[in-house]
Amino acid sequence: MAITHPPSHGHKRKISRADLDITFRNAAPMVPPPQQSHSQSMPPNPSQLQAARMEDLRRQDTARRASRKPTDRDLPFEELSGVVIGDGVERYRKLREVERKLDATMMRKRLDVQEGLMRRYARREGVLRVWVSNTCEGQHWQIAEEERAGGAGGDDGGMGLDFGENSRATFRVKIEGRLLESTSEDEDVDDEGGVSEKHKEDGEKAKEKDRVQKTQPKFSNFFRAITVDFSSRNASLNPDGYSAIEWRKPLPPSTQHPNSHYDPNDPSISFDTLEFERKGDDNVNVTINLVREEKNERFRLSPLLAELLDTEEEDRAGAVQGVWEYCRAKELQEDGERRNVICDDALRRLFNQDKIYFPYIPDLLIPHLLPLPPTQLHYSIRVDKLYIQPQDSTTPPSAPTIYDIRVPLPENPTQKALTKFHTSKTHLATLRSIVQADDDLAVLVQKIQSTNGKRKFYDSLSRDPANFVKRWVGSQGRDLGVIAAEGGGRGGGGSGDDGGLGEEWRRGGPEGVWGGVGAREGVGLWLARNGKAGH
């Protein structure tokens, strides 16, 4: 098979993903085609054929109904302006002009949005601040204080306390996260995650900050799973037998997995705070694992590949593009075949080959793309009195532990807002109501035009009845002749009392038109086309 080689002139621009796609397509398929299963090779059964036939009929009926729906929404303003009482026609004309301007503006904005969605933005990162704290209830020291406060006395040595399985001691852990927009916001947020005194005094700035926070991504938007591991403690020693806590984000609807109940704004999917409660009367060390959610799955690069690309993490396409740019920068491509790469020392250590075919590089990079480990936050759940109720007045109760995590921001700043807008049930209901109102308007315009036609008919009849009836009867006669295929003349129509039929067309026999050579040739040609020659 002949392969067309790209020109060997030097490149003067940065390689793009489109170049990679073109190269891969020109070279060969990267993966073998999927094997057709036995179930797919079997012919469809009669029930499947019947279902497909019924689906085709339904589609044809839907298309036929749609073609019959009226679509004209323009009124004859000049004709109706002197007939309709009031200024309704003028107001409708102005409304149509505003609608045209609005349609043009919406189309321009829609094209701008589509262009923005298709653009590839540079990777951006932000700081996600996470506060982890816990409270407790029913601890032995809390019960003792309640008994002393109630006058029950505290000289029983704690014999009235229950330290067994029936203990009411619990702790509640709170995990809260928020994206920091700038360093100024980082400075204005205190250790408790509250708002500074400056913002409390300035109401306008506080309102602006609240508005910005509402448009920011939620804590759960950055992760597809959150787990709390109690692996440092034997599960059999836990009061309620727990070993781990897990939250996983449901998959969004797709062609393979449709999910009509999926709502991205649901509180169980989009939230800033995660809380859980468990039994326990002792301090526990836990590990909070945050599994990041990426639009394009990212990997941890092997040491050799990380040294070559000068980064620790990258997605699959970015790794291939990085190797491509490295080969071009080092001029490692052959002059004749640009897809053949002569390995230098770094590539030789990476691939263990002296010469490689570039379309095979994605497969060769698989061993160097390792799963990205989750972000781990180590936290100690404390139920002692010193943490819950500190004696120091400067230390707040249940002071949170603060973690700052660098997370990737959405490539397109408007992606979240557009997704929320398009998937909103209110938006879809509004679109359906607009379409229904538009269809009703088209029906009303059709009725108005029909009524206007009747008005014009009776108005002309009242002005000159004799001539109008004569013209109307002649018009109806011509239409009837066209429908019955009796129109005269070579064009099928005519004028005059005889409908435009000449004497030569009326006369039969060999002297008429129908007995001539042209008529016989035409009839013979028609019979030959229909397979009736020789009859």
C-alpha cells in the first residue's frame, strides 16, 4: 500500500493536536478494528424487522406532520392596515422587527459561544482550601460535666458511665472546601474559614464576594470520589464496625448510559461541605483520599518520561505531543520519512530502541503512564476536652485543620454556566413553551390570511359583480382544465373560449397531429421505456 509522505520542509509553528490526528490517520490505524461478535453477525429476527419497520413509519408520519405545520408568521400589513380596527397591525409589525433583531443577536451570540467552547484554553490551576474539623457528643467527660451541673454528683468515680457497645459517645467530622480566587481573598479569610472584619463592615464588598462564591465551582466538582480510611485502626475495635466512608459521583448521562434522573445541581452531587457521624470515645487517625476528576484522564509519568517532558503529570495526548515536540526540537526525524525517529540517548533509555516509528509511540508510552494517586489528607479526630473546649480564650473550639490543594480549573470559564443552563429543567420547559407559542402564532397568522382572502373575494364581488363572476368562472375553468389534463397548447394551458386548443390538435386521422410521424415516434419511445416494445 502506497503511503503519501508529508513534505520535508521545516515547520515554523507549534505542533497541534490536529497535526497528530492527521499523522496517525495517514500512517495506519492505531488499534485493530473491533472483532464482530457472534450476536452481531446473526441476521435480525422477524420481531426486530417489524420493530424497525414500525419505527420508520413513525418517523415518516412525524416528518409528514411537521411538513404540514404552518410556518409563515408575516402578515400583509399594507392590506390589513386599513381594515383592522385599532393599532394591532402596527404593533405586530414593530414586534416582528424587534424579533428579527433579537434573532440576529441570538444567532451571533450562539456562534460566539460555540466558538468559545471549541477553543482550547491553557491549563489553569487554582488553590482549593479545605477545612477539616470535628465535634463530639456523649463523651465521658461531657456526661460527667452534665451530671455535675445537674447536681447528680461526681463522686461515683465514673462507675455510672457506659464504655461498652451501648455507649452514646459519638463524633461528627466536617469537611468543607472552597476555591480561593486570589491572594487578597486568601488574606481576608481567617483560620476558621470566616469572613474578615473588613468585609463585615463593608456591605457592598460582602455582597460582591457572595456573588462570586455562588458562581465558583463547588468542592465536589473537583473530585469524582472522596473516601475516609480508618485503616490505622482495627475495624473490629470500632463500636459500629465501620472501616471506611466513601462518596462517589454518579456518572453523567451518555449514549451508552442514559440517566434521566441525573441533575448536576442536586445537593448530593454538587456541594461544598461533607459531614459524617460515627460512634467513638477515643482519638482516631484517618486518611481522607480525594480522587480528582479530570476531563482528560491524567497520569503520573515514569521518572524517565518525567525527565524528558519536564513535568510529573500529563494526559495521554499531552505526553504524545511532548515527545513530538522533543523530536522536532532535537531534529531527530528522518529527512525522507518524517514519521521515522532516530532515538538519542534520552529516547533510547525511554524506549530501549535505536529507531522508532512515530505512530507506534502511543503504545510505547503506555508502560510509562501510571495511575495518578489520590490526594491524601491526614487528620486526627480528637474527642478530648482540650480540643473541644480549650482553656485558652484565643483558641476557638474545635479549631479546623487547614489544607491548601492545587486543583485544575475548568479550561473554559463558561463551560459550567452553559452546562447548568442547558441542563436546567426550567430552561427546557421555557423552550417548549416558546416553541408551542410560536406554532400557535403561525396557526393564527394562517387563519388571518385565510380570512383576509375571503374579505378580498367578497369586496371585489361587491364592487363589480358581473366582471368579477366572469373572471372567476374563467379562472376556475382553466384550473379545472389543468387538473383534468385537458389544457390546450403545447404548454398545457391556453386562453380563449376553446381553452387554447387549436384545430390541428382537435382533428383526428392521418392528417391531424396525432397521426403524424412525431406522434408515432413519441408513442414508440414511451412503450420502449416501459418495456412494451413489440406490442
